[in-house]
Amino acid sequence: MAKCFKYGVVVSQIALLGLSFSIQAKENNDFSSMQMKGVEQVSVKVDLDPAVERLSKAVQFRTISNQDRNDFDEKAFTDYHQFLETAYPNVHKTLKREVLGSPRPFSLLYTWKGKDPSLPPALFYAHQDVVPVPSESRDQWAVDPFAGAVKDGYIWGRGVLDDKNQIHGILEAAEMKIKEGWQPSRTLYFVFGQDEEVGGPEGAKYIADVLEQRGIKRFAFVIDESAPLTPGIFPGIPDNTALIGIAQKGFVSLELAMNGIGGHSSQPPEESNIGILAKAITKLEAAQFPYRIHEAVRHQYRYMGPELSEDKQPMYAAVAFGKDGEITPLEQKFIDEMASQQVTRAMLHTTIAVTMFNAGIKDNVLPPSATAVVNFRPMPGDTPEVIIAHVKKAIGDDRITVKDISASTPATNVADPSSKSYQQLEKTIRQIYGNDLIVSPFFVIGGSDSKHFQARKFAPDVYTITGLQLESVKEFAGFHGVNERIRVDEYGRTIGFFYKLMDNLEEL
């Protein structure tokens, strides 16, 4: 028998306070707390058992994105689409659904027409595709990764955390709203991409093109996945933290190749193709891009800094109120500290990561060629052309060819954390998850499909967060790892999160 799940949710009493406070604080170099205060709990009623059953079923569709794009299971996607139609009848009666994408159309665009067409629309994004489960890791799973098992208070399986919980949280909330007779004032779009795990060129990028061509001038609000709420998620903060992504680094992958003459291993040349390429890679790794403080990092430490160690707050204030192109002694100290940790170091420069190296087929044959793939996550201004020039200069060897093999995307625009959109999102977070947590903007060092929107003029205010509470950082292992799972009761709060966010967007 289905049960009704009730849980606390939060209504802000100071929704309009943040904007004026933020502007005044910046003008006066006031480094007091930016956390929203005076938020009350409200209650949302979710019929949880059937919702869990639907998410469990969703995991069973193997909508995998393989690196080899020819290895694509079209039936898994079409079957999943049919399941969504059956699972959410009111959504499919009320919203317009389109299946888009190029060259393969498997992404979903839902349009929920608003009562007032003059209002700028909002967009909710999530992705259907999941990463593969390597055969060598199968025996490490406590359950079958595609069985959608509900066990020990968790929903298990590949994609339940990344990112089908978001798809179904959005659709569950919409289904509830429609049953209640609710219609949004502004038009809402739901976009569910097909290939986020390989960069999104077929799905999200195509839909962003379509929406731009249809004449949308400005989105009032865009939300996509990012980090879930997690205690200890950021170095130096043991508390429960909700990080709202306000900007993303770019994405560029280059293939470095050495093509020469092969031969028999009994007569090796002075330099082998593998050796030449290995030296080139070593030189490149030694030529790191310089550190600089990004605008999004300044916003991040304006919000996060007052909640960190008091003795370091002058340093964080220097970062928050600093000027681009100038590095004060306190800012240099900040850079030195950030550079000492892997996670924070990546926030300050374009990163270089050698991810693939291929050469040779037999132990007694000198390969005629050797290739390596190097992935870069660019800071603003570091275009593919800038990166390629940097690589060639660092290597200093004309025998190495360099080719861009990715659907390269630039670093995005920076969403405004003092905007009403950000305030409504923080309000929603506190409605669902309470006041005993830190909410802060942050600079996303990875990336998601929303980059295809946020890099354009019509969607500057893109915010990324996964509306889900994790128990600990340990649960992060499920992202692209083994034993991916979410708590059943926390999935109920995910649904409530999107339900209340739809309400709160009415106040923009």
C-alpha cells in the first residue's frame, strides 16, 4: 500500500533582502555573512512508494553513452521515452513533447505553456544518459547496476544519482502540480539530453540552437545538475553545504600524434615514436597554465569566506573584493593555499590532463605511430586556439601534430548570485533542507550540458545543483563509480525541491 511521505520544507521571510544587502556589502567591503536568515518550514506531501517504483524502473533502461558513438542503443532510449509517457500521463496530456537531436534525435524537450507569454521562460535540465559499468567492476556492486533494486532504504543502480533522479524529480513534481490544477505564469521548458556524458553535442547543444532560433531572447532562470548537498563537500567546511554552480570551465580535448617509421625491436632507432611522444607529454605537463582568480571564485568566497576560519577571513575578503589583473599579497597567499590541494587548484587555472595514450600492438614491433589525448578545462579567454599555441610552444617539436578532437566549448558566462533567481533557489533549498547548512555560489571545475546554454547571451543566469541530500562525501563514490544509490526518503525531498522551486519561480 502506498504511503504518503511528509517532510519539512522552508519559506523565506526575507526573499527581497539579499539583493540590496549584497550590493551594499560589496560597495562597503562589508564581509559579514551572506546566508539567508529567517526561513520557515512548510510541508509537501509526496506519494512516495509509486514515485520510487517509477525511478526504479527508469534505472532499468540502459541509456548508456559510450565513448564510441557508434555503440549506441537506440531501443533503450525509445523504450525509456515510452515508459515516461505511461508513467506521467498528465504531463504528456498537458505539455508539448518533442524528440530532438542531431544527427540522432533522442533528446526530449517539453514545453509547459505559461499564462503570461510576456514573462521570460525558465528551463529545467537533466540528462537521460548514463556512463557504462565496466565489466571489471561488476563484481564490486552489491546489486545488479541495472536492476533498479530498492534495498536497505536505498534505490540502487547506474543513473539513479547521475542523473535520472533529476528527470523524475522534475516530472513527479509537474505531475503533482497538474493534478492540483496549477499552471505556471511563465512558460517552463524541461530539457532531457541524450549525450551529456560525452559532451552533449547531439542533444543539449542542438536544443539550445533550436530554442535560440525560435526567438527566445532571455531565460529568467535555468537549473541543471551539479553537486548534491553534502557535509564536508568543500575543503575547510565540515558543515552541510549546498554549492550552487554559477559558472563552468570549458572543455577541449587535443590529440597529440607522432607518426614516423616503425620496424623491428631488435634494431631500435635513437628515438622511438613512443619515446618522442612521451617527452612531449612530459614537457607539456611541466608547462602548466598560470593561476588567476576568476570572477566566480570571488563570488564564491564572498559567500563562503565569512563561514570559514576567522583568522583567514582577511585573506578571503581580499579575494572577494579584489580586482582582476591585480594580485595583492593576501590574494597571492590565497593562490598558494589553493594550489596545494587538487580540488581547489583546478579552480584557478586551465588544467592539463593526459587521459589516453595509444601505441604498439606487439612486443617485438616498433609502432609507426603513437597518439595521446590531453583534456583541458579552460578558464575564460583560453580558447582552443590559445591552448593549441600553448601546447606547441611547450613541446617545441614540429614532429608532433596537434588536433582538436572534441566538441569544444568555452568557459561560460557567470550567473549573478545577487539576482532574484539565485535568491529563489536558495529559498527553495532552505525550504526543503532547512537552515542548518551553508549555501554558496561556486565555480564548477567539471561541467554539464547546461554549458551549451550558459555560454550564450540568452541564458546568462544558469545555476547548477543536484537537489539531493547525501549522507557524506563517501556517497560521492557512486558518481561514475560502483554502488550508485540514493536514499528513498531523500528522493522524496528531491521531488519536493522541484515542486517548491516551481512555486517560487512565480515570485521572479
